[in-house]
Amino acid sequence: MPEPLAVRLAVPADAAAIAVLSRDHIEQGLPWRWRPERIVRAIRDRDTNVAVVGEPGAIVAFGIMSYNDDDAHLLLFAVQHSSRRRGIGSALLKWLEEVAGSAGARRIRLEARRDNPAARHFYSEHGYHEQALVDSMYCGIADGVLLEKWLRDPLDRLPAGLPAAVFGRP
């Protein structure tokens, strides 16, 4: 039986490997914006989780999730090509979703490149729904797709003083 997958929080020493994965697997054909310095800032940001799979110097997957009130935003997510279709991405995404839910997030939002059907299919398989297509979203070069997944019913937090029946709830 294989060992359970170990997801861990990134440390600053992981920043260079994460930045290279971002450059090579997410930002290809675009200006490189997620350089090691920016990754280190994300790692140190108390409103952001940077999770990785792999030992320092041998990162095979990572995800960066920021939190704002009851919304979470998956900023970056990548798995090395040689490690895909092994459940690593699914396990990492599940870990990030569980942390987001524990932190009080009701919804996770993310963006994907329109010309990346593998990513769009991956997120769809995990319950994310495409909300909009955005022309020239990435530096005026590539189109994007906005996706979201509700972790809890959006009506769980009704405005005070309004009867639930107004929102179609008993």
C-alpha cells in the first residue's frame, strides 16, 4: 500500500522551486510575475497559505490560497507534469479546501487559462463551476475563465431580520 500523501506548509526555502513551477507550468508565454521574492511574501502573509507536496528541493506540487472574510481565492496551483494523474493534485486541492472551510470560507474562487482544458476539466471534476470567460485576462495575451466552488450553502448566512422564506428556504 502506498504511503499517504504528505501536504505541508511551504517555508521560505521552498520559494525558488515554487516560482520555477509557476513560471514553467502556469505562466508560460506570459511575463513571469510569481518570482521567489513574491512567493516568500505569500509564505509570510498571515492571510495566505502556501501548501506543497514534496521535500525541500523536490517540490512536485503547490497551491497558494488567500483568504478574505468568508471567501478564499486559489491564486496559483500546479503539479509537475511527471507527477500528474496520480492523485497528488486532488489530494492537495482537498487539503486546501478543508483548510479554507475550517477558516470560515464559504466559497473558493480561482482563475484558469481558457486555453488549458486539462485544468478546466480538473476543477470541474472537483466541483468547480465556470462563471465567466474573460478576454485577454492574462496581461492582454491569454483569455481566462473564472471558476468558483461553494463550500457551504450561500444562504447559510442570511441578513438579520429577513425571513428565510424570502430566499426560498423553509
